[in-house]
Amino acid sequence: METYTAMREDRQMLMIMHLSQLLDFITGIGGFIVPLILWATQKDKIQDMDEQGKEIMNFQISLFIYSLVSIPLVILFGLGFLLLILVGILGLVFPIINAIKASNGEPTSYPMTIRIIQ
């Protein structure tokens, strides 16, 4: 016999998961760790948590990769500063936008995200 548990809708938890990415600006790595823990523990309990958690993890990994790529560009051409500024702006603005969308029940998306976790 198969058991089925209904997933609950919890827009506040989704919003918190998106906003927790801003911990990067305070702790350096908290914006990756906290959403990862929330996603791993709640993905089977909250509706849309798995999908949005993957999206957040892909976004965080993408920002890290873009930051790594910008380091040699800073040293070689000085253009890496522009990329670092862009990464900072994306890392600040899009978690806030997507937190608002999640709280309204709208679909969320992050630009320039490399799809690593499917």
C-alpha cells in the first residue's frame, strides 16, 4: 500500500529561503549554507520548495563561478571589477525580487544561472 502525504503551501518559508541568500553579504558563505539546509530539510514537505531550492543553489553556484572568473580578469585587464560589481548587484537584487514573487505565489527565476542541479 502506497502512502501519500500532501505537501503544504508555505509562502513565508519560500520567501525566507530566498532572502537568506543575503547572508552572503554578512557572513560570506551563509547565503549558500542556509538555503541549502532549508531546501534539503523541507523539499518533501513544502510545495515548490524543491524547484525553488534548486534554482537558488544553481544561482549561488553561478555567482561563485562568475566571481572566480573575474579574479584573473581583474589582474590581467582590470575589467574583472565590472564583473564583480555585476555579481554583487545580481546577488543583492534578485533574491529580494524573487522573495516578493514567492510570497505572492508567482514563479521565480534568476538570470544568468548555470543549470548544474537538475
